[in-house]
Amino acid sequence: MNLEFKLRPINIKTIILAIIISFIVGGVIVFGSGYDPFEVYYKLFKGALGSKFAIASTLRWVTPLLFTAVASAVAFRGGMFNMGVEGQLYIGALVGTIVGVSLKGVPHFVHVSLCFLAAMFAGMVYAMIPALMRVYLNASEVVTTLMLNYMIINFNNFVIQEYFLATDSMVSTIATNEVEASARLSSIMPPYSVNTGLIIGLLMIVLFYILFNKSRLGYEFHISGINPQFARYGGIQVDKVRIGVMLISGCIAGLGGAVEIMGVQGRLMASFSPNFGFDGMLAALLGNSTPLGVTLSSFFFGTLKAGALAIERTTDVSRALSDVIKGIIICFVSVRTLGLLDKIDFIWLKRKGARNND
């Protein structure tokens, strides 16, 4: 069985078409439910961009997506389909929270740095498991990373409940105590939850650009991703590249988990992530795994998330509308990524050529 994953570039026309069709289908569903789709979409974008509160809400949702999208894009560019970003986000959040809760009386910069380093290391180690299984056991990383997600989410809940359960009587769910104040990230738009994690996320985009456009290591990652056979002939050790991109991917995802807890939630709760990992993977695919594309896609999905929450507050339309839109987009993107649309285009052009010859 061929387990090679090769990322196929997506035409900008396909991306735009996917977004347009997804909004049309979403509008049909809204209309069929008895609502005016134009009014709903107006409220969606107004709720995401129409005020300072709306913009802050959008940036709040963009922040974790920057980390998970970059984590996914790094793996994709290196020829690894990392479905485990969600799990790596969770393990980073868990370990970062443990450091944030356990250390007392530590200077702010030192405490934050230790939380970040612990989360990055945890995400990296966790991503190493499927990477080694891929290289030495020829196990598909798609399957192993996906299955490990469920394991770490439940392991998270177990560790919280058994060892770090909150002593605060006001907490009615499985959650830890709040991290120390010295481990919290500073707000950059008081009194909203937009924090310095957004700046760190944008820094990840810059580092992503430098890695793949300005370094020899990034070149090796890129060549191994698009043509591993050619890379081997050129002397590149593809197996080491695969392990390397997974370690970097897990490291970034783990950092994203710590940023979410330290910047927004303040404590680790069971199932704290509303699919940040999978949304980041979609953003990476939609953005062609390029720095600019990943940035724009992350802001697009952050806008969609904030707007969906806004229309749920102001209308009877469910936030699930955004999931419908994302689902349709991923169908189109997946088809292009798998190359099926290229085959359809080829068949259509071949028949058109045959008709012209007649």
C-alpha cells in the first residue's frame, strides 16, 4: 500500500468557488428554515467585524487557529498528513497548565517561558510517536495521529480529575485551578481576551516563511514533501525529514494549547477545544500551506466563528451554520487536494479537443 502523501497546490479559482458555493448552500438552508439569508449573513459579518467587541471576538478565535494552521502546514509541506494537531494541542495545554498551576512566586517572564517550553516539548514528544511509527513500521500517520487524538483527550480528563481537579466550589465541570497570575498572558485590547498570544501566532507565520523560503532545511522539507523519490536521489534523508516536520508541527501545536489556556481560559477544562486542530488543518489546506494563505484562511475562519456566535445571540439561527459552510469548503478542498478535480478537468478538456477535431 502506498502511504506517500503529496500536497497538491489548490487553484485560487477553486478556493473562491468553494467559499461561494458554501455560502450559497448555507443560505439555502437558512432560507429553508424560514429566515432571510441576506439578513443572517449581514448579522454574521457585522457580529465579526462591526464593532470593537466584534473585532476582538474575531481576533480571539483567530489566535489559536494561527498555531494549529501553521502546525498543519509545516507537516503538509514536509509530506506528512498530521491529523493529530488537536491531540498535540491538548497535551501542550495540559503540560503548560501543570507548570502554570504548580510554580509559585516565579517572575512573570520566567513563568510564561517555562510554561511555553514545557508545552512545546510535550507537543513535540507526542508528535514523535506517529512519526516513528511511520518511518520504522510503515504505519499511516493519518490513522495513528487520528487515533491518538482520542487517547490524549481522555487522558487529559483523567489527569485533571485524578491529580489537578479544581478546589474552587464554583467550578461545576472537570477543570484545574486557575494558573498563577504570573503565568497569564497580557491583554492587548483591554478589557477583551485578545492577548499577546496573537502576536506570538503572527510570529509563527514569520518563522514559517523564513523556514521554507530562506533556509536549506526548509528546502529539504519542501522537496521531500513534493517528491520524496527525487529527494532521496539528491541525498536528502527523507525519513529524518518526516520525523523533523512532525516534531516541529507538534511543537507549534503544543505551544498553541498553552497560549489558549494562559491567554484566554485561565484554567484547563475537559474538552476545552472546539476543534481548533481540525479547523487549523482546514485553514492550512485552504491556504495552500503558504504563509500568506494560512494567515488569510485563519482570519477567514476566525471571522466565521465569531460571526456564527453573534447570529446565535441575535437570531434563532444556530452557530452550526458555520460548520455547514466549513464542511462544504473542506469537501471541495479535499477533492482538489486528492487530484480528482484535475482528472475531471483533463477528461473534459480531452473531450472538448475531440469535438473540436471533429
